[in-house]
Amino acid sequence: QVHVVESGGGLVQPGGSLRLSCAASGSVTSINAMGWYRQTPRIARELVADITSFGGTNYGDSVKGRFTISRDNVKNTIYLQMNDLKPEDTAVYYCLYYPNVWGQGTQVTVSS
């Protein structure tokens, strides 16, 4: 069984940066893709970014050029570097260990 735990959320001003981390533990295999999704009360869970074991990445249109996903296969951890944050980035961010292991989520709030 695999578990994932997110960290790094918080409150930041518009234009600021945050870095999220997601650590996988348990019966982890480094070949699984992992990703970040986000959800608000008005918007269903949507893809932010994901990454394969070989480093191939995929981004949601709204974050391209501002967010960067990376992974450390030794630590079984992925990261999401978020720059130039906007109020519309406010959401609960969830980590996914593909295909179906979700974390509890971490709140990101962008507000002045």
C-alpha cells in the first residue's frame, strides 16, 4: 500500500512564490507517474502538472510558464515550484500517485 503526504502550502501575496512537496511511502515503485491537482468549491479537481518517472511533464494551461514540477526518485518525492502566484491559484492542492492514491491536500491561498 502506498501513502502520499503533501506539505508546503500557505498564504502568499500575489506575485509571490511557494514550493509544494509530496512524499510517497510504502510499496512505492519509481516507475509510477505522480502529479498535482487542485480544487476549489466552484471548480472541480483539475490537473496542475504531472511527471513521469523519466521526467516527462504535462501542465495545465493556466499554470504554464509559472509552475514547474520536478521529482526525486531516490526520495520518492515530487515538488511543485509555483511562481508569480495569482489569486485564482487559490485552491486545495492534492498530490496523486498514479493511478489512484491521493493525498489529503494542502491549502494554498493567494491574497493581499
